[in-house]
Amino acid sequence: MKILHLSDTHLDRAGGPDADGADGTAALRRMLADLVHLRDLDALVVTGDVADDGSREGYARAHELVGGYAQERGASVFYATGNHDERAAFGEVLGCGHARPDAVYDGPEGERAAASTVDGWRVVTLDSLVPGKGYGRIGRAQLDWLREVLAMPAVHGTLLAFHHPPVALEVEVQRALGLQDADELGAVIRGTDVQLILCGHFHLQILGRLEQATVWVTPGIVSRIDLTAQPGTERAVHGPSASLVRLGTPHGPLIHTLHARDPRVGETVYEADEEEMREVIEKLGPAKMSPS
């Protein structure tokens, strides 16, 4: 099983640079052009923030560019929602994120998860979007659905794909804006055939574990977070990146990062100081509990 893992394309209605000069459409085109020689793909998995503005035009462009690339290689495409996505527009263009799902979960607030099988491997996308916030939560009902799906093992095993990582580095914004019900997810997958979890959101690569599963966080397409910046601040730089994942090998999962040949690579997109980052966490993080 060979998977191209993309995340955080941040496409928008206009299809051009934003106020900081980041251009998701150009970055995605550059990444896919540089991967012209990549063949024998079984799947492309896009783990959220497909559209930066939640626009139908952004999803249509993703369908055109990612879908066209996959079709040339006979690969299946799977999409999950991120915090920048809008469920209704996502659904209008991309449906449940799977072309031919074996099972679909439709939640009361428009949450949508799905499961498909590719050559004996089960691919499950989950919806960790919390509208209006930056952190993620899968929720009990969706986790109950996942438990039912995992009750029957797949031929080769299962991989999960969603936006908000259940692991974080010692970075305050990651801890605040990651997956808030990671422990509950861990309890559901414990002892099942889930081997790999693919995520995005942090715009940099992280390798970790949740129960028996390897967790891989891929860097983003539109920009990359540079952790050499002063702690408590955030610096994003140009340079589209993606990941190639191989399952079913003797030493798998094998994962390596692919970087596009961007002439602006490493140049700053934006810098946020400590006060700005505190404001981001306050606005987009979970509500603080009032003292009793």
C-alpha cells in the first residue's frame, strides 16, 4: 500500500496569494508538478484544511488538481475536514470524502466520517472539526460509530485519517489546538487493527504513537512552521511539503517527507509574537473552566 499524504492545502475562492503572500493553489500545483515521477500510488489522503475560506470554489479546485493527479495514477482519493473547512460546501463538492465508501457516519451537526477498503486496507476518515475553533474533537457519537466499524478487522489492517493530531510537542499552541479527546480515541482503537493515524494541522512533521498505532503528522502544503523561532512565538515559512507512506512492508510503516522545489523556500510568510499567540489560543482554544 503506497499513499501520498497531503494536508493543509488552504485553497480559496480567489486562487491567489493571501495577505501574507501564501498561495495554496500555487503551492499545490508546484508540489504535484514536482511529484510527476511518483507512480504506483494506491491512495491520496488529504487530512483537512482543504479550503482556507470554506468556499465551494476551493473544494472544486482541490477536486480538479488532486483528483486529476490521482486519476492519472489510478489511485483512490480520500478527504477529511479541518478547522478551516465548512461542512456544507465540503459535502456539496467532495461528498463524504470517499468516492465509494463501505460505511458513512452522518452526525447531527453535519459531521461526516467514512470508511473504504483499498486492496485489503481499510481507510477511515474522521471529522474533528469544531466550527469556529482551532482545536479538534471527534465526539462520542462518532467514536461509537468508529468502534462498530473496527469490530470487524480488515484483511491487512486499518489506517485513520483526520485533521487534529492526538499528539503534540512541548509547544503551547499545539497542546491547545490539537485533538482534545485523544484519550477517548485511544480507548476505542486499543487492541484493534488500527496501525497508522495520519494527521495535519500543525504544518510540520511529528512522529508519535497512540496505543498500538503510529501517528504521523505531515507538514503542510501552503506553508511550514519553523520551530527554530523563539519559544512562545510562531514563524511560518514558504515551502510545500507532503509525505509518502508505505504500509505492508517488513519494517512499515515507512514514511518520508517530500519537499517541492520552491524558489522562496525558507522565506518568512508571517511571524507572530508571544502576545499574538496568546490571543490565538484564547480565541481558538477550548473554553477555560471557571473555578468552582
